[in-house]
Amino acid sequence: MFGVFKRLFKVAQSEAHSAVDKLEDPIRLTEQGIRDLKKDLETGLKSLAEVKALTIGLKKEQSEKKQIAADYERKAMLLIEKGQKGGISPEDADRLAGEALVKKEAASTQAVAVSQNLGNQDKMVAQMEANVRNLKSQISAWENELTTLRARSKVASATKKLNQQLAKVGSNSTIEMLEKMKTKVQEDEALAESYGEMASVETSVDMEINNALEGGVNPAASDSLAELKKKMGLNK
């Protein structure tokens, strides 16, 4: 029976390995494998219960056969005693006692046969119980492993996403884009400064033209300048 379990488990393992090689979800496959093992365990427990029921029936039959054999032996002894006491003729007593002993031997033979079958059944039950215990242990171990796999999978997934983001940030294409943006800003700043200088030049020219048309230098400024030169002793 457990050989069937082992074959089923091997098939499940083979399919799981093949699927993992194809990059399928290992967590989902592990969960399915555990469900399959639990179905195998359910089948095993049902078979074990059936075998135990047969064992109980054999034990009952063995006990009955032994009791029948003991009863016939007791009857044979009573017949002999009755023949000796004159209750029946010694010939009849011996004949009937002999018949009782034949039945006793038949029952004893049947009891021995049942006992042999019972021994085989007991061995089978013991083996099946060991296999069931082993299967339960395997299921428990894989359930614990699944808990660990789920945690590891979450960490691996988060780490993978983080590393992917970091890889994108550190990629040459991104750096090149940032350098281009920096250059573009510098070019825009230089162009703005150039336009500013051009605007300043145009304003200065306009001021000179307007001053010339209005009569030259500002009189107030000219008077102040003359006064300053006089104070310095420069006017002659």
C-alpha cells in the first residue's frame, strides 16, 4: 500500500521539478503537492481502518474456534465419565467422545489457521501504521517548509523589485538622460544671460540717442562737476 504512496509522491516530485524548471510558481506547486499527500494519507487511513477491521474479525474468529475446541474436549471428557458411571454404555461413550474429539481437532486446526492469518494481518497493520506515521511526518515537515518558503519568497520578491529599481537608477541610459538634462539647463541659462546682455546694450544706445537729442549732458550734473573741480583747485 505504501509503495503506491511512494510512487504517487515520486510522480508528484517529478512533475513539480519539471514545472519548477519551467519557472512556474514553486509556492503553488508545493501547496498542491501537500494537498496530494493529504489525499494519499486519507486513502491510507481508510485502508488501515479496513485492515484493522479484518484483524478484529480474525481475532474474534480465533477466540470462537478455540472456545469450540475447548467445549468439544470438555464434552468428550463428560461422555467418558458418564460411560464409566453407567449413564450410557461404555461403547457409546467412547464412540461419542471420539466424535467430539474429531470436532475438537477440526476447531483447533481452524484456530491455528486463523492464528497464522492473524499474525500476517498484524504485521501488515504494523507496517501500514508505520507508513502512515511516516507520511504524516512528511506532510508536517512540508507544511513547515511551506511556511518558510512563503516568507523567503516574499523577501526574495521584495529584494528583486528593489534591486531592479536600483539597477534602473544606476543604468547608463538614466545617467545619460540626467547629463543631457543638466546640459540643457546650462544652455538655457547661457541663452537667458545672452538675451539679457543684448537687451542691456540696446537700452544704453537708446539713452545716448535721447540725451543727444535733449541737449547733451544734464545741466545740474555739469554745474556740480564744475563746482567740484573749483573746490579741488583745478579750475583756472
